Amino acid sequence: MADYPDLYADGFSVTAGRFGVTLTLLRSEPTGEAGAHDDPREIVGRIRLSPNLAKAIAEALGKTLAAASRTTQQGDTTTH
């Protein structure tokens, strides 16, 4: 078993200030009902980052997703 949590999220929120960034990971709870309904979300994780690390992660995500859209391979990983 891993020494760190393995999370799944399908939503997020970001708050930023002069000294830090908070990334909150959310997961929708399926209602099983057709039509309009409230979208209750559960917080599955919260990550606090320095502004510099948040910028580096945003850049890495952009590059990795752009590369993934150009290739048919699945599961490309970039480590920084």
C-alpha cells in the first residue's frame, strides 16, 4: 500500500494570495436522476503551495496536456 493518498477528483477550486496558493480537489456525487439537480461536491483533498510551485505545476500541466493531445499513447507522465 502506498504511503500517500491516491485521490480521484473531477473538479477543483483555486484561491491565491501574495504568499500562497490553495488548490482544493472536489468530487461530484452522482445523483442518478435525470434533469437539473444540485451538484453536491465532496472535498477530497486540499494542497497548499508556494506561488512559484503553483506556476511551475501550471506550466507542466499545460505542456503535458498539449503533448498528450498530439500523441495517441495513453498515460504519458512528466516529472519535474
